[in-house]
Amino acid sequence: MKKVRIIGVPEHFNLPWHMAMEEGAFEERGIDLEWTDVPEGTGKMCQMLQNQETELAIILTEGLVKSITEGNPTKIVQEYISSPLQWGIHVGAKSPYKSIADLKDTKAAISRLGSGSHLMAFVNAKNEGWATDSLSFEIINNLDGAVTALTEGRADYFMWEHFTTKPIVDQGLFRRLGDCPTPWPCFVVAVTQKFIDEEAATLNHILEVINNYTLEFKEIPSIDRTLANRYGQQLEDIKEWLKITRWGQIQTNPQTIEKVVDTLFDLKLIDKKLKPDEILQTFSN
């Protein structure tokens, strides 16, 4: 049995992986897939890939592109979620801010530098016409840290996936002022170059299994109830999320990568541009 480590956020997007593992689909291929939740998100996962603490990660496209540009020996091997991520823009329940425009020149809570919450704060600022060179941040590590920071007033707003954060809004701890969707497909499968070089056949088996699961995931009977129960979500929220979420089974389009690179470069979040073939791993049949 070949042991392979994989990491991802503890969110509803990743249920197909857990179902495949629980049903023994990887073991049938001789693979002992060991999943670790990383609630801190993409910045932490990039670090773990760089440090060879994992072989695979289900990770945000823009965060990984930034990390690869900075020397992380990792590649994107395929798209995972083909639809944009809906980043909710949240403030504390007692915050004086009523609109996204009110947040100009305030402090954003972010999980860590290089994370999606960090990078998307720049995308949102650009959308709003704010100066992006004067944004200020409070590092809060994870969702619990964000609740504390916004409640105590150490930060003014927090961007995190709309539906993951919805229970906190429902509890009355956060108010959501709006959403900022990513301008590209949101999650990719990232793999260390070492694993690609040494275990290409194992990697192909893993991708075949997960693609079989995601292809028919929405058709599973009562999958909406399963997701709602497992992730503590309201059924109507999960139904809405399923409507707008698409899983991908093919490699990310090079034009998509060019758009991510250009956006990060224009926002001064990277200082050089890599070509798509330096970021994407393609396999010949």
C-alpha cells in the first residue's frame, strides 16, 4: 500500500475526497491516502507543500500561483472546482460599517500572508477603486481568530467563503456586506514536483478516482442533506451552493493562469511573471 499525504480546508467542497476514502476507492488502487484538514487555508498549505510535509493539496488557484512564482517546487495538475469562489465580505455584528464602500482605509483580518483572504482583499480593493498599496492587515490564523478579531475590534472586515461563514452570520456574530467572487476557477489540485517525478502512476490513479467521484457528485441521492448535516449548514444554503458550484476534471486552461498571473503582477503581489507551462503539469497519454 502506497502512503500518500493530502491536505485541504475542512469545507464542503472536499466531501468527494472523504467519500472516496471512506468507501475504499483509493485502497482498491493500492493507495493509503491520508487526509489532513488545514483550517488556516491556502497560505499554510503552500508552506506545507514547500516543506514537503504533504504530496498533494486542494488549494486556491491564486495563492498557489503566487507561491510557485516565489519558488515553491509544486505544480497544478488539474482543476478541482471550476466555478468562482464566492468570498463573503464580513464585519462584526456591532460594527458601524454598513456597506463595502465604508471599508475604505480600514483593516482586513487575514489568515496569513499569501492566503486567499489576503490576496482577495487586494482584488476587492481594485474592484472598489481603492489604492491597493496602503491596505492594512491583522493576521488571525483561522475562522475562530477572525471572530475574535472582529468582535474585539482588532480588525474591521474579513473575507472568507460565503457559505462556510454563513453559520457565523446566522448566529449574529458577523454581518455580510456583500460578496467578491474570484475572477477565475477557484480550487486546483496541487502536487509537489518530487511526487510528480517519482510517482506519476500513483498520481494518475488518484486523479482517476477523484474525477469519477466529482463527475457524478451532484447526482448522489440526498447529497444536499448529507452536506448540510456534515458541515453544519442550512439545507437551503447548501442547495444554493450546489447550484453555483461546478467540479472540474481537466487541467486548468493556460489562459486562466495568464489571467491570474497578470492580476497578481498588476496588484504588485508578485514581482515576475511565469509562463503557464511553468505552473501547470501536463501528462502525455
